[in-house]
Amino acid sequence: MEEKSYFSRKIDAELAAWAKAWNRKVLLLRGARQVGKTEAVRQLGKSFKNYVEVDLADRKDLHVYFERSLSPQKICEQLSYALQQPIVAGETLLFLDEIQACIPGISKLRYFKEKYPELHVVAAGSLLEFALEEIPSFGVGRITSMFMYPFSFEEFMLALGNTMQVEAYRKAGPAEPLNDVLNDLITNHLKTFLVVGGMPEAVSTYVRTNDLLQTQTVLSSLMVALKNDFAKYRKRAPLTRLSEVFESVANQAEGKFVYEKAAVQASNAQVKQALEMLVMAGLVIPVTHTAANGIPLGAEVNHKFQRMFLLDTGILQQVLGLDMSQIFATSDFKTVNRGAVAEIFVGLELLKNSSCYNPSSLYYWQRGKSKGDAQVDFLLQKSEKIIPIEVKAGTQGAMQSLRLFMKEKKIQRGVRTSLENFGQLPDIDIYPMYAISNLYG
């Protein structure tokens, strides 16, 4: 395959639109470590005459310019001298990376919109949420946030050059399924994606080498790097507890997260604190129970009932030491981490394909055991509708819970997603897992 330095991301179009907008604000790019924020901004920088990148974690000597009572113009003048690079409004993209390392820098962002709006400014950071917690009203109305995640399945397919296959399943639907040959081909790509995951370095390695073993080595290094980051926020929670809770999230992925199972010799409050840190860092994604009697779904949540997913299936299999070769040999993911890998993939796809301008939340529904156990894996709010989604780890299975929910909530149609092709039942639309993003279409 031809060497390629950058693989396109969905967020590229949003970044380009921001750059062209006459009324743009300072842009804050948010997301977990290693999801591709810096690479995306560098790609945007190619459309400018000048691109200036400042790593504020590395260049602590430059913090002084943000600590002083300087105007944005004066800050840029000083940065320009220090970096020996021109910073010219209308011609330069100024990228302040790892800005969480410079709290005064975050506080100064609002003034770029107020006093120097003609300059394009992007800021990003891997542990940004911790810093923003300290200054919650730092830039209301003056800063635009975009949220970034690992590669989606569609982005992975496009990186592989499978554009026509993506177009095919995008055009297909429950009433117009793909032919079986094409469905099987895309399903095999899905299985590869579950093993590789969406972390950009892993995706890039696989696309360039077509070597899963080499990709596993990269994933192993990524997992170590993510865990090493725990040291950066151990002031809030002990390093050992963070590691224990992180691994427990992987082990408990199939059901409700139980604090008592999460860490040795730790109280529920201590586990909760560590879990909150991991969620803020973007490494853990919560799925929250909702009564779902209407919209918005977040109006009737119960935070005592939450499922927790890791941010990536590739990282998941590294944490658990799973033999992911089973995925290629089966049409039933129940043999792989008891089927949780299928639910995690679907949840992450729903997240990745939602708007990048709002930190989307994932919801599920469960009826208490006293009334007979029932659970719907995900609930999607689309306009004025609630779409219940049941994930099947194989190619078939009963849907008692889904239909029970639909009857209780008076919902006409539900969705089943699995390894099967598109299809329809009188009250259920069937989507293959690889095309669950079509629901946003």
C-alpha cells in the first residue's frame, strides 16, 4: 500500500468548517490521550500559510507569557519571537497543545475571542477535563468544544481504502439488504476492527503492515502508556486503585458495574472516586440506566445502575488477555468475553457517530427483578423518537426484553443488531453491527 501520513477522520470536515466560519470562537479539542487530536490539528494546519504548534507540557518556559497580564496580541508577539515563527492573523493557525499543563493559558483563551478574534486558535490536551474542573466558567460563550474519539469502523474502512464497501452499506437498509457475499466481506472487516480497535497508532500499523501480531505489540505499548498516565492524577486517587478499577471495568463489561468487585481493600466511595477519574480522562465510558418514559432520556436516569466500557475494543482485549483469534472463527461472540465485545463495539459506534459538539451520553433500560428481569442494551434519542437497540452476540436470538420495553413504552419499532445482514420483522428493523451508524443517517 502507498505510504500515507494521515488517514482522514470524520472530524476533519468539522475542523475545516470552523476555520472558514466568520464568527468562529477559540476551539478546544477534547478527548482521551492517543485518539488523534494532535494529528487532526496538524492536518488542518496544512491549509494555512503558517502553522505554529506549542506543546505547553514540553515548553514550560513559555508559560510566563500566559501568566503575565498581556493582551493576546502581545502573547503572540512574544511566542513568535521565542519560536522564530510568524503568527499572523488570517494566515496562521496557532495550536496550543497539552494546554492542561498551563492553567493560565486556559484562562487566557477567552480573551483571544474577545480581543483577537481574527486569529485562528486551537487548544487541546489529553487530561484537559481535570484542568477544566478547576475553572468551570473559563470561557462560556467564547470557546467552542469539539469531542474526539478513536477511529470508528467507517473511518477504519476508509483508511483501508474500502470506500465502495462503505458506500454500499450506507445505502442499504432493513428493506434493502446487501448481497450475502458483500455482507460476509464487510463482516470479516468488522472482526478485524474488533481486534485492532480504533486507536490511531494501532489502525495505522495495521493498514500499513496488514500484520495483526505487529498491531498487538503496538496495542500492548499503548495500554502501558495509558496506565502510566495514571501517575498524573494519582493526587486524586492512588495509582494501584486506578489500575484495579480500570481492569475491573474490563472484567465487568457485560453487566452492571459493581463497586464491591472493583478493588481490594477499598470502600465504595474510593472506587467511585477512581472511576470518576477514569471517566474524566476519557478511558471509561458510562452507560446509564434511564426509565425512558419520554425525552430527553437523561431526565430519568439512575446513576446507581451503570455499565462501564473501556474506550476501545483493542485495549479491552489487551487488558483481559483475550484470545481474539476466536473472533475470526465464530459467528457467535458469546465465546469472546461472554459477548460483551459486541455490546462495547455498538456503544462506542453510537458515541463516535453522534455530534462532535456535545459530549454524548449512552443509556440503557432495565426492569427490576421483582417484575421479571429484562434489559434493552441501548436507547437512542433521535429527534422526538426513542429507538431501543438490542445487541445480539451471534446471528439470532429471542427479543423478549426488546418487545416488552416497546409494549410498556408504546414504541412501534425497535432495532436488533448482530452479525446478520439487514432485514425486517413486523416490528423490528435488523441492522448488521458494522452498519449501526446508519441509524444516524
